[in-house]
Amino acid sequence: MNKRVNRIKVHHETRYEYETDLSYAIQRIYLTPRQLKGVQVIAWEIKSNFDCFSQIDSLGNELHLLVMSKPSKILSIEVTGLVDVYKGRTRVEERLSSRDKKKEMFHYLFKKFTDLTMPNTEIFELALGTFKTKDQVNSLLLIAEAIEGRIEYTKGATGVKTTAIEAWEQKAGVCQDHAHVMLSAARVIGLPARYVSGYLQGESDASQATHAWVEVWLGKWIGIDVTNKKLVDEKFLSLAIGADYLSIAPIRGVRQGGGNEHMYVKVSVSE
């Protein structure tokens, strides 16, 4: 294999078990790599015990819809894939069309605060007090370092609807919360910034689950991983972009019936 290429192998299993049969379920799945320069998908497959239908959403993400077609006490999703990512990648370059009007629309969307990314006074002051226009990338890394220092990585401390302000105030959270506060800070400055879900190879916590980071527009999309206080490189594999976590949650859906639910997740992101 080319020494300039990092190979990422993914195996991701999610299994839901219910005490009674589900009468209806639909799941929205964002678990397919984005089309980026420097990223080559060698193989990628999503399997389930129910039918999955693929489509491209308005942001260019590949979305699968899982629809339950018969009663069942089990719903399973399995992802296997092999991807090559070129080394030395610190900025994100999309293969998709980048017409000026499309850029303007994307930038407007990613400058807007969402319910999950609203700032409080301290986030506002951190952003404006740290960011320097003459040293933008380093300023953003300093903001990321301050966020990671404030919010200790703590599994189970927050949920999918925890806001940036709540995570900031309780000083605990996970990569999703780090990303939401970073989005808040970047948007305070007036920079387009977007949430990225994906996989990170080699970090003990991140390689056992999906990961989250932020991309900020500085003439190109610059990827910043707040949790690890670093720029995105060849160890990262992007799955989807959005305004915040809820817009592109890896798996999210609704169901009828089933009673109590038990979810089991196993993720391996290796070489």
C-alpha cells in the first residue's frame, strides 16, 4: 500500500432488542462516508434485518432509510467498510459542486445558531477574546483547547438533546458536546461552522464509537477535533455534515410498540 495513504477498516454493529414485537419502525441512518478529495472508498456495506433505501440529502450526505416491513423484537444494523485516506490532510475539499450560490446557501445555514448551539456570555467572551484574524487556525485551536479544558470528557454525563450551554455549565460531556460549544464559538465570531459525524482511528474512546468534530470555513473547510485538540488528519473518516448533532445523528428514528428497548453497540475502527 502507498505510504502516503492511511487505510481505515470499520466494523460497526447496532442491535435493538424489544420485550414485545414492534408494530412499526423507521430509522434514518447516516453511516456512509462523504465524497471527499483524498478519500477513496474501497468497500462499504450497510446490512440490516429490514430493507434500507439510499438517497442523497440536501447537504450531499448519503442517507439510508430503514423501514420495518414485518413485526419483530429485533432491529439490527451492521456496517463494514474499508477506506483509504491520503496523509497530510488538514483541510476538507469536497468533490461535490461548489457553485457560488450553493456556497452562499451553505454558509448562511452554518452561521445560524441552533437550539443546541446557542452561546452564553462565557462562550461569547471566549470566542471574541481569543480569535485573532491574523492567526485564524491557531486561534481556533486555542478556543478548542479552552473548551476541552472546561468540559471534561465524561461518558453518560449528557444526552442527545444536551445544549452547548448545559454542557458548558455542568463542565462534563462527550465529543458531541465539545463540538456544539465549538460551533457556538465559531458562529459568535461570524464564521460558517458545521458539525461532522464520523469515525476516528486509533483513539481508545473514539475508535469504539462514532466520533464528532467541527469544520470551520476559512477559505477552505478546516476540520478541528475539540476532544483531542487537533486538526483533522488522515485518521478521521467523515460520514455526514450538518448544523448540529440532531440534524445528522448516525442512527435516529421512531417506533410503535416493542415495550422496553435495549440497545447494544460495538464499533471497531482499525488499520
